[in-house]
Amino acid sequence: MKRAFGAKEEHENRQLGDLRVFHDVARALTSTLELNSILHGIMDQMAQFFGPETWSLMMVDEAKKELYYAITVGANADEMRHVRIPLGVGIAGWVAANGSPLIVPDVAKDARYASFLRDNPGTLQSIACLPVRSGEKILGVIQLLNYKQDLYEENAISFLYVLCDFAAIAIQNANSVAKIHELSITDDCTGLFNARHLYRMLEDEIRSAGAAQESFSLLFMDLDRFKQVNDTHGHLVGSRLLAEVGAVLRSCLQPRDAAFRYGGDEFVVLMPQTDKNTAIQITEKMYRTLNESRFIQDEGLNLQLNASFGLATFPEDGDSMHGIIRSADNMMYEVKNTTRNNIAVARHGLLYQRDGLAG
């Protein structure tokens, strides 16, 4: 009777411990939107409960159809951080592709691992790999290697599934916040950043460039005679045209550069850590690419566009946000009010004539 009471007490204590873990994880989910912090908390609870030698959370890279290690702790953790696993390949890849868990308490008794064990004797005893899913969508995979807790023990597998659900909630919440943030800084028509985000980035760039005594360049671009396109073909074609111009700009940028729709048919490009000579080369590339491009070809219009470009460099042409914007904008209007289809650079003047590079 005494032993039965002790077993009951032990069972109740374990249930209380499980509830405490759920409470701690749920509190973490509601106390912060910082995904990495939440996921580490969830995985730490999992590691304490199951005692694996190595545990990992792999996330799905939808664009590349691969898994990558978002969190990994234990043996060979540093090596695994840079590993990518195609969906459908290996244990984790199979789980991600099929959406089904794979739990093998003793790999030595499983024929699927015979060749692996021959090549890697003594390294793998048990594996649990479960999908992290939201509805039908697989967000990632949780993998435990050489775990100590018996997953077929009462409540153990349920506990693991609940932690997977918590991880899915955290990932979905973070994705929603990221999407809202992206929408708040992105122009609907072109997919480029909007003017509000330009001011934020300029503030940061002025602060960092000033502290490091570095240059950055700012380019203003206004499409020439864009109103004629709207008047002739309608605003729907005009909006399509702006989107295609945005794609042309993106194709000419360095990885660290950012392009913005400033308003109407005016665009801005911010080039961090870029001096005037390098910025001129990038602007020339944009100028030529825009002149050589043909737009709305899928509707048979084959439109050609030109633009007026104005370029300025921090700090020589303006050492404040308003100063550098004013310099680039003034250069753009110098082109707009004279030749059009040209580039003007602060302290250099016009660079192009209609038949090519100016003197």
C-alpha cells in the first residue's frame, strides 16, 4: 500500500512538473516576440526532459527546398550550423517532406540504419525526429539524438508533440510580425522600400558613416514624361511600368544597397559605404540599363523609358539627412530642367549628353 502511494505521488509530481514546463513555455510565448529567445526556451525544456546528447531545431527554407539548423546543441554542433539538408533526404529531410514523425528507440534493431552503423560504429543509438507544423504546412523539424527518456512512456510523446506545437506557434507569430513589418516599409506597387523607411535608413546611415568617417551616396531618379504613359495607356499600365522599373533598379544594385519609391514616378537609391566614383559607376549602369530596357512587352507595348538622375555623396555634399537629400534632389532637377535623360553629380555637374558620355 505504501509503495502504491509512493508511485501515485511520483506520478502526480511528474504531472505537476509537466504543467510547470507548459506554463513556463506559454509565458515565454506571451512575454516576447523575439523568436530565437522563445525557441531556445522551448528546446531547453525539451533537452531537460529527454536528455539527448544532441538536439536540433531545423527550419524549412521554402525558396531552396532545404532544411537548415536554426538551433543545435551538443556533439558536433558547430559543424552542423552550416549544413543544409534537401527536403526528402536523410531522416530529417524525410520527416520534413512527409510530415510524419520518425522515432527509433534502438537504431541497431532497425534495418534502415544498418549501413550507417557500419560506417559510424557507436555514434547513434536512438533518434526522434518530429515535424513542426502549422496546419498542413511544415515549418521545421525537431531532432533528438541518443535521448535518455523513454518516448513510449506515458505522456512522454504527448509532451514532445505539445512542445512542437509551441514551437510552431512561436514561428508563426514571428512570421506574422515580420510580414507586418515588411508591409509597413514596402511600397505596394513596386515592392521597393517606401519613403518612410528611407528616412529611417538615412538616419542610421548618417550615424554609422559619421562615426566611422565613411562615405555613402544617395541617388534620386525621376522618370521623364511618365505622365504621357498614363495619359496614353492608362493608370493600370502606368502602375505595371513602375513595378518593372523597380525590378530594373534592383538588378543594378550592390548587395548592401537599398532602393525606394519616393513617390509618384520618383525613385531613390541609398548606397552605403560607397564613395562618389563608385556611385557614379553604379549610376551609369542604371542609366544604360534603363535606356536599353523595353517595358510591358507581354502586352505588346514594348515601351522605352528615360530618366533624370541626381547623385550626391555624404558628407561632402551634405552632412545631414536634409542636406544630402537636398543635394541629390537638386542635381536631379538640374537634369529635369535642362537635358532630361541625363546624370548630374554634385560638384561635377552633368555627366551625359544625349549622344553619350560628356567630355
